[in-house]
Amino acid sequence: MGAHAAHLGTGRAERVVGIAEEAVQDLGVDENICAWIPPGALGSSPTASVAESCSDATKDSIAHRRTVGYNFNAAAHAATDGTAITVNPACTAYYNYYTTSTYNDGSLRDAAGTPGSTVMYRFTTNGPNPAIAVRDSTIGWTFLSRSCVTDWRGITFYNDND
């Protein structure tokens, strides 16, 4: 996966994997974390493999979107992308947020750059200091502080599980 983690929680799990200790250290955390990788995120010729490290309970849990967040932009299984919102383009976008496989908290880290003023909102992360998961047309999927939002554009939020 490299220094930048795959985005988590934008749809149904395609493949749940455990990230090896070495890769996780690139993310700035000191523990293994289970994640799912969206279709097409892996190349056709992986350069390495690691032993399975996700428990069956964790695999089952992260297959359901409410495990990673709330206030989704669409009902479960009804969208594959975000919904346009306006953000402050002076804010910093970050590649990573979650630090454990419980997905109940995290912190913004690994700066990705600054987003455009319009991004595609997908969901808000769980926890006492939540971030928003968005897709920027240049940077791709990232996390932003919720305080960066300047106009939600009347978005309807969905909190159904799947």
C-alpha cells in the first residue's frame, strides 16, 4: 500500500486485509490495522504479501459502513462517489485518519495538499474528533477537518447500515 493508505469506508468491502507492521509504521502508527481495499486499488502484480492478520470479527465489522462513520451522502449501496460540497481551499487534506481496527477514533495525519473549493463528500468518521472523507478532483480520496466545510449544499445524510 505504500506510504499512503487506501481510503476506508467509501463502499462495500472488496477485500479485507491486514497491513503488515512495516507498512503501518509508514502510516505513523505502531500497530497493525485491518482495512479493506477498494476494487482496482491493488496493481495486478503485487510486490509482496503478508500473512492474514485480521480476525473474523474485525472482517465482519468493517464490512458494514457504520463501523467507519456516519452521515453518509447516500443510502447503503446507492452511491459509488461523494456528493459535492464547498470547502475552504486553504485547508490541508490528509491521506490518513484511523489508527486502529476499531475505527472509533483517529487523527488527521500525512498531509496530501490543499483541496479545490469543491470536493465530493462521502461520510464523517466516528469518534470524538471526527473528520470528513472526501474526494478531491486532483488529490483523490482524503480526509479533511469538518471545520473546512463552508457550504454543505443541502446534502441529505443517511445513517443506515448495510
